[in-house]
Amino acid sequence: MKFVDEYRDAELGRAVAGEILATVEPGRHYKLMEVCGGHTHSIYRYGVDDLLPENVELVHGPGCPVCVIPMGRLDDAISLAHQPNVIFTCFGDMLRVPGSHGTLLDAKAEGADVRMVYSPLDALRIARENPDRDVIFFAIGFETTAPSTALTLKRARADGIKNFFCMCNHVMILPPLRALLESPDLRLDGFIGPGHVCTVVGARPFEFIPVDYNKPIVIAGFEPLDLLQAIQMILLQLKEGRCEVENQYARVVPNDGNLRALEVMSEVFALRPHFEWRGLGFISQSALKLSDDYADFDAELRYSVPGVRVADPKACQCGEVLKGVIKPWECKVFGSACTPEHAIGTCMVSPEGACAAYYNFGRFAREREVV
Amino acid sequence: MELDAAPAHCITCSDEGLPMRVLVLADESGLAICADESGADQSVAIDLLESVAVGDDILVHAGVAIAHMGRCRA
């Protein structure tokens, strides 16, 4: 497919890897964070890290929306799913993400009507087909999926649909990045910027990273050549003493983002004063709720939810993984008590989660190294 | 760098952009028919893009197109 196949060319990949090798300074260690879970998935899937010199280390960031959802929100979701006359809809494996007393899949087994959808528009269709029941959509995701939820709610209102509701967990990527940059735990040399978030918000909002924190950031696409080129661009900035926002993913990302999507989001959503992120704690103005104008569609106003904060299981180190403080395989339960089939932490559930991505792809390369 | 059998998008949260090509423009429901990388047809809302034409390559998140591919050069 155009704009895809040419970015998976192995020969070109090896050529860019050679340029990276020529750019790095021997004796210097480079620590770069890929912010987006989609990048983490691509890095392990294509073995991008195998092509990098040993002194270039990739650190996984907080950009997997499932991974950052705290257990208390899952408990709230399960409570809504158990309400009589409710059809609860959510994305795929969200069914398997553990709350403190089980998963949505467990709730389904206990009789709750829980259904998997690919798009919020699918949930709206279910609402149209079931006018006598309340249909709740569990909305998660960064600025990439928030426009889909916003558009769906606009359509619901335009069509006069009264039985569709949204439990909004949409989060934004910039506040946790700022929190990470303020963290004393982590020393980073640069960032691989989240390409698809930038299709919506544009490249400009990331300028605080070089301006306030003196770190380079390169917005990158998701194919292996995109990632290799972005890494090379960051290393070149460091070598030349530059520090700026660069856009490797210019074939898709405009500097100003998608103005229509931003407009729809600003109409439907309002900022939450604060929101809890797994592993990062409460971050102010980092998440979205439905605006007053759309309050009639807010599942948390329609039904009461427990809203109880729940601590992560003691064995789980998702927080440290999400902050890039430890690698997935350094977690005490990685690959033993915690696997994709029986996940303890969220990072092992989502394919974009660093633990699942590493478990599915990266561990084989490491096993070869150990042998 | 061959594709394997792993899912091309995140089935947990749908939070991954899928490149698609527009085959048929939106009907009364506002949904266009698009082909994904494997050639399979999918319904996609294109309300958030300006001037979409048949044959355009677009980026789709959770059933909604959020960007054109190959149209902008920063």
C-alpha cells in the first residue's frame, strides 16, 4: 500500500541504521523515549531496537491509553455494566483489563450485557437498534480516538437519540509528558513524538519540550523506517547541539493538526480539573469529560459510580514501566505470574503495552542474547 | 521486515491509525466505504476531513478518518 510499503524496505532500513551508527559518539549513552504505545509495538514487532548501537537505549513512555487507566475506573465501568437494562460497550481486550474484583469479561459471565465494538459509532448503532435499553460506551484513548467519540456524540444529538451514554476516560498526552520531564527519576536525551496524536493536535503544542526542557523531539510515523529515521534525526540534533521540534511524519502530520477534529472536541468535551493515571498519580487538566452542553449523554451523571481509588496490586510494576524507570523484563512478575493470557497489570493486556509488546516479540531476541 | 500474523491495530483500544483508501464516498449515513491494507472493506466516517475524493489515502482511528496521507508536507 502506498505510504506504507516503502517504509518497510529492509535495505533502506539497514542504510539508515548505518547512518545512526556513524552519528553516535562513542562513549556517550543516549536515552530516547518513544512516547506512543503504537511506537513501542512497532519497535518490538519489527525489531527496530536490534538495529541500534548498544549506546542508544529506547525507553517506553506513557502513550498506551489502556495501560494508564487506573483500576478504580475499571471498577466504575464494571459497576455500570451491572446496572439493569444497560448494554455496556467497549473496545476489544478492554474486556480483559483487571479491576480490583475481576474484569468486564467476568461481569459478562455473571450476566451483564457487555459487548465489544471497534468504533463508538458501532455503539451508537447498538443504541439505535435497542431503543428500550441504555447503551453506555466506555471511551478511552488520547487525542487520536477522542475525535471519534466527539463525532459520535454529535451524531447522537443530531439524531435525537436519548439512550446513548458515554463514560469518558479520554486523556491528553502533553500533561503526562510535562510530569515526566519534571520527574527526578528519569534522565532522557530526547523524544520520539506521537505521530497520530499530532495529526489531530499538530506539531506546535510540543514546542515546550525544546523551549522549557532543552530536549529535542521528532514526530514520527509508525513504520520501521519512520522510527529509524526519527532516531537518526534526534541523534543528529544532539550531535549538532540543536534542540527543536522536527516532523519526520510530514506525509501525514500538518503543523496545525486537524482543525475540524479540534473544533468538534472543544464542543463536546471539557477539561477535568485532575485525573488519576496509573503509575503517574493525579495530573491536573490531563483528561476530558463531557461538556455541560453534552451532560445528558454523560453515563457518570445518569448513574452513580463508586468512584473509589484502588491501589495497584503489590506485585505489579506497571507504574515504573510507564515512567520508563524499569524495562518490562525487570518487573518481578513479568512472564511468570503476569502474561497476556493472565495479566496482572495493564501493560501486559494491551498489544501496545510495553510488557505485552516485549512478551510477544522482543523476548526472543533477548533470549538469544542471553544464550 | 515482513508483516506477521499479529493484529495491525490495537484491539484493546483501537488506538492505532490504519491507512485506508477511499472506494465509495459517504452515503446518507455519512459513512464512506474504504479498503484497508489487506483489501477488506470497512465503513468509515469522513466528516472530520475536508474534500475527500475516491482514491484518497486516509488515516483511520476507531472508524473515523482523522488525516489525509501524502497531502501535507511540513
